[in-house]
Amino acid sequence: MKQLLSTFFCFAVLITASAQSEKYAGAMQKNFGALASAKSPAEMLDVSNAFERIANAEKNQWLPFYYASLTKVWYAFMLNDPKQYDQVADQCDSLVAKAENLEKSNSEISLLKAMIATLRMVVDPMSRYMQYGTMLNKFIEESKQLDPSNPRPYMWQAQNVSKTPTQFGGGCENAKPIFEKSLELFKTFKPKSPMYPDWGKEQTEKAYQECK
């Protein structure tokens, strides 16, 4: 009888875990759909908030915290109001810290930290470059080292170089080979799972064509 009850309990636990996993995957896929159709800052913020709700419900999953922070960065840039960037960056930092607490030494998380540093830097590039420009470059290099096959750190580096004045080593001529490296890596990059980050190819192609 005890063995029967033990078997039934284990079976019930497996069924519950499977249902929770399907619920999590379903919620993530639904929000990926909303992300693909988000065209305004308000819609992007809704997507970010939805990812955060998933993260708070699935506290052992790093990806919802990652996407909540990532989409909040995108929301800020869509908003195009530097006066609000520091406040948004604070929220992004809190979310990415929760992701990193669950997933150590991850290339995508390091890149996200570089993106948040960019957000802070562009509030006042002249006075903030030394602090946040240094931080940005540090996290980009860290992202490359953690996953040499990841095209996104090269993408982000190239975009920043293209927007940096030529007298400081920037401009399109200096950015083009970095864009090309990113595009080469996009040809072979394979995400580790269906929900793993796999964004940026179209953005890179567009930015590269604008530089050409």
C-alpha cells in the first residue's frame, strides 16, 4: 500500500510539473507574439510588464527576467526621451540582476548589461562617456568571451562605433568590419532552445546598409 501511494505521489508530482512547464512555455510564446507585433513604446512596455509577471510567477527561470529587462531597454529607445532613461535603466538593472542570479556567466546577460550602460551614457554622452563608455566596452568584450559564436555583442559594438565621432575612432568606416563579423556569425548562430535569444539579424543588416 505504501509503495502504491508513493508511486501515485511521484506520478502526481510529474503531472503537475509538466502542466506548469506547459503553462510557462505557453505564456512565453504568447508574449513573443506580442513582442513581434509591438510598434509603439506603450505596446513594448506592455510586453515588458508581461514578461515581468511571468518572471515573478516562475522565479527559477532566468529568461523571463532577461526579456523583461531587454524589452524595457527597447521601450526606452523607442520612447526617445533621455530624461527618462536613468529611471528605466534602474528598472532594467534590477531585472537583469535577478536573471544573473539564476544564470551565471551568460553572454546574453553580459550584452544586456552593455545595452543598459549605453542607455545611461546617451543621457549625456560628453560627461558620461568615461564611466558608461568604459562599462559598455567591458560588457561587450565579456559577452564575446563567454560565447564567441554570439553575433549580438558585435552588432551592438558596431552600432555604437558607427555613432561615435570619427575623431574618437568611430564612424561607419570603422564600424563596417564589425558589422560584417556580426552578420557572418548570424549565418551559423543556433539558439540553445526555442526561447533562447535569437534577435538582431534584421537590425544588423539594416544598420550595415545605412553605413554602406
